[in-house]
Amino acid sequence: MRIERTATAWVERGGWSYARTENDPRFAYHDRRFGVAEGLAVDERHIFIVMDNNHDYLAADPSESAPAPVRVSSPAVITARRRVT
């Protein structure tokens, strides 16, 4: 969510979701009652999301129970690429 301050209020300008990634059968954890994102870092080019799976396993691979970092391109970078092409 991008938030900007005007003279009188804070205004939401845009939001992005990583739900498609978290729910993708290749990356989804077995127990989906709760979201597992617990950490967030942002730089000029990427958004990093730390997934804390509480020792749950991947739905697609019960032998895999490690937490997973997720790195995606920043929406600003994606928007700039679309303007160039």
C-alpha cells in the first residue's frame, strides 16, 4: 500500500498483493488457516517477504518444512518496465 499525506489527510494510493505467490501450489504451506508472512523489507528494486511457517510443511512436498524468503520486483520497477516496453 502506498500512502501519501495531503494537506488534510493520509490517502491510500495503491496496493499490491502477494497472495497469488503465497497460495501457489508450489509454495503454499499445508496449513492455510493463517497467513505466514512475518517480515518485510523494501529497497529500490525489490520487496522481500519473510515467511514464518511455524514448522509447517509445503502442501506439495511434505518433506520440506523450512521457512521461505520471497523476493519480488518492486511494483515501481515493474511499472517502469511496462512504460519502457
